Amino acid sequence: MKALLVAEHRDGQLLTSSYELVAFAQQLGADSAMFLVGSDVSLPQYDGTLYLADIDKYSEYNPAVHKQLLLDVIAKEQPDIVVFSHSSYGWDLAPRVSVALGAAHVSEVVEVVDGAMVVPVCNAKLRRQVSVKTAKTVVSLQSGAFCLSDDPEGTPTVEKIDTDAAARVVFEGFEEAEAGGVDLSKSEVIVSAGRGIGKPENLAIIEGLATALKGDYGASRPVVDSDWVDHGRQVGSTGQSVSPKLYIACGISGAIQHLAGMKKSEYIVAINTDKDAPIGEVADVLVVADLKEFVPLMTAKLLV
Amino acid sequence: MKILVCIKQVPDMESKFKIADNATWYDSGELAWRMNEYDEYAVEQGVQLKTQVADADLTVLCIGPQRVQETMKKALAMGCDRGVHIEDAESFKKDPFEIASMIAEFAKEKSFDMIFTGMQSQDRGSAQVGLMVAELLDIPSISTVVDFAFDAGKVTAKRELEGGIKAKVSCTAPALITCQLGLNTPRYPTLPNIMKAKRKELLSLPAADLLKVERKQETAKIYFPEKKGGGLVLEGAAGDLADQLIKILKENTGVLA
């Protein structure tokens, strides 16, 4: 089996998530080549052919052009499987490539069981094993699902590629993350509020527990999107990554994006009315309770 | 100006899911249904754009069994002008490419200036359909949008990347946008608008008329993930639970010393 790995580059750097694609190819026992719109100055440590397009020429986000560069390499390499990260770059480019190839695209693969791709369904409450009916397959891998056991090493054989395909979307630059947030990465205790708090007034309950534990409070994305909490306190893949000594998730179901930002915490407590909530998978302790009743009681006992 | 919004009806994610007898999908019997959360942002953006430009017509499209009309009525009450229901009792079996192909088949030659979809659905979460529709219609598309502006045919948008960074991008209409959470604040339908929505056109089309492609993937099996880690589960009266948890934290973490 032959795999083409679509590595990623952002703002001058190769993204280390690119090595997750290498781990995936190794697990499949596939030969691989790599594709990157990037730069000579930040090459992957990888033994194999690297098809490299110049990011200064083809820009960070330029789907029509990146697609054509990739299709040219696919025509030459004839891979059985084209592998992306399920990231803002990968989930944007992969469906375009799959339509052009007439290949099935399996999104957010978390594992491979007996050769079949497994993906999450319904906020990761369920898993789905997929059977592919096309000769070629396009896959995107859930962040962190496949990891190299050793540090990456190797030197790629670089083959420069070009295209004259026309851009349809113009990349005009980055906007940095909002400044002025609270740096939760240094907090020893974080108590986070999820959708389960129900209404913004209940945030005081979460703050109360955080104060009683001499920690800070954070929030999951839905709470931030509802403007109940500043983005500067958001924990997750589009917010901060934290690793406190104690993380207490209150009314947070545990979407993968949230787990990505907090699963390295030393000790995790989840408070949730739903015993089956995916947060239970990473929690050391799951307290099955209504946070609005449980958290004030807990806070009161701590303050005695 | 013609605007299309594509929505999906999904189970409420707080539901207790059960596996269907054939173990290839979840049991749909006792679930509560609602509009896919991402699509609420798509509807809202469509309504805002319609309000912004003069003389716009906003169509909402949904694929699924009869019950999806309830969700379509919400979109009509939020401000869509007309609904197109692609009637398909087996839409849950269709893969993203089949769904996208049916939408593209409907939309081709109708000259929509802007198409909005959710960035992904809450149930399948493939994040493919919107982008595939754009590829099939051969129009530019921008995914994962958290900020959108339209001025004289030019689309300016911000894509959400990892770590809170955004990419500023632009393209020319006709174009398709897939909407990320937080793009806007979806409105709640008012009672007068709910009443008005009942009189809006809701056209039904059989799926078979629009499906012209082969299935590329199927669900072989659906199941609950194995519980990993073996974390402790505490149940009981809240007061007792608090005492238990405090004891556990004293024993296992340094933070209550």
C-alpha cells in the first residue's frame, strides 16, 4: 500500500502534527511520500520523497492552487490513500481532493480496526466503522489519534513542484489570537464551565469553586460563543492548552476540541448529569450530579 | 440576489442514544430532533445578508424524512423566504458525497449568488458536504468562517485556525461559506414570525430525482466506544458526593494540602 501524506506549515514553521501522518502510515505498514506547501527552512525529519511547493509563491490558504499541486503529485505517485490532518487546513482541502479523485473521504479517523477506519459520531458518544467502496481513499486524522513512538528522524529527498493553477480565494494575512486573556497555562487549579451551567448567572458558582481552590476559572467553547465568558478563558483546540494539577470540568460534555486542550492535566474531575458524556473517558473521577446543586455544596464544605 | 442555506436536522446531542437493530446506525425512535447547531449560524448569516442587500430571495434546503419539515419551519421563522425539502427516508445511509451531489444537482442552473452551510453536522461531523457542493458547482468556497462581510459581490471572511488564530481571506461571489460556531448570534424566531412561516412555500422533491451518483462509503458498524481509563464514577446524594470528592482530592492531588 502506498500513502501520500499531506504535511502542514504555518507562519514559517512545519507543524509537528505532520508526524502524526507518518505514524498512521507506519501503522498501516504503507510506503509513503510526503507533500508540503512550505519552505526549505523548516523541513520535516522524514526519510522519503518530499514534494515541496514554495509557500511564499502559493500562500498559506489557497485551496484551488494547493488542490492542483496535490493532484499533480497524486497523478505521479498513484497513492492508494491520501492522508491529511483533520485540521483547519486538512478538513478544507481533503473534500476538494476527494471530489476531484472520485475517492471516498473518511473524516476524523481515530483508529484503524482490521483495516477499517473508525470515526466518531454524535459528539464522540458513538463510533462508526466505515467501509470504503472506492479504489483510492482520502482520510483526515483526528488530532492526537496517531503518534510516533520515537522522535522523528530522517532527511527528505526534496522534489520541488509548481503549478500555474489560478487562485480563487485570496489569503490576506493572519489575525493573532485576542490578547488580554488570562494565561491559564500556569494555573495549578482550573475549574471550567460548560454548557451545563445553563445560564450566565450560574458562572458565579464556577468562580466560587475556583476561588475556594485558589485557582482560576475557564470555559468551554459554547460558553464563550454565548458571550458568557471572554474568549481569553477558553480551553480547547481553538483556545488555550492547559495542564494544571487539578482540572474540574463542570457541565462539559467533552467534545474532542475541548479534550485536546485539557487532557494533559494531572488530575481530572468531571461533574456531569450524563454518565455517558465523553468527558468521562479522560476523567479520573466522574461525579454524576447537577453542578448547580453539587458545586455550591462542595464550595461551602471547602470553605468551612 | 439569490441566497441558499443548507441545513440538517440532527438528534439533540444530550439524548440517550441507542444502537438500531441492524447496528449500522443509531435508533431514531425516541430522540428529540433539532437544527444542527452550525446550521443555525448559516441561517442567521443568510438572513443578515438578505436584510443587507436589496431584493434578495433566501431559500432553505434540507434533506431527510418528513420530520425535517419541523426544523425547516424554524429556518422559515428565522427569516428564510421559501423551503425546499428533499424527501429522503434513508438520508442517514447516504455518504457526504451523495448528499452534496443532491444539493449541487438542485442548485445548478439556479444561479445562487451565495450559499451558506454549517461547517459540519453534530451527528456525522464529516465537515465535507458544504465544500463538496462548491466543488461540484465549481464556485469558490471558504470553510470554518467566524467573520463574514459582503460588499458589492466581494466576500471578505475570517477562517478560524487552531490556537485562536484567524486567517483573513476574500473571494468573489458566487461563493459558498461553511459557518463555524460563533460567526454571529442566531436569532430566536418570534411568535408572529412563527405564524408567518406557516404560510411560506415549502416545496417537496423526491430524493430519487436528484441522486445521480454512486455511494462511495458505508457504515459497516456503529457502537459505543469502550470506556477507557477506568475512572471512578461517583453517584448519590450531592452532599455525600462532595465529601467523597474532597477526600479523593486530598489523597490524590497536592492542591488541598
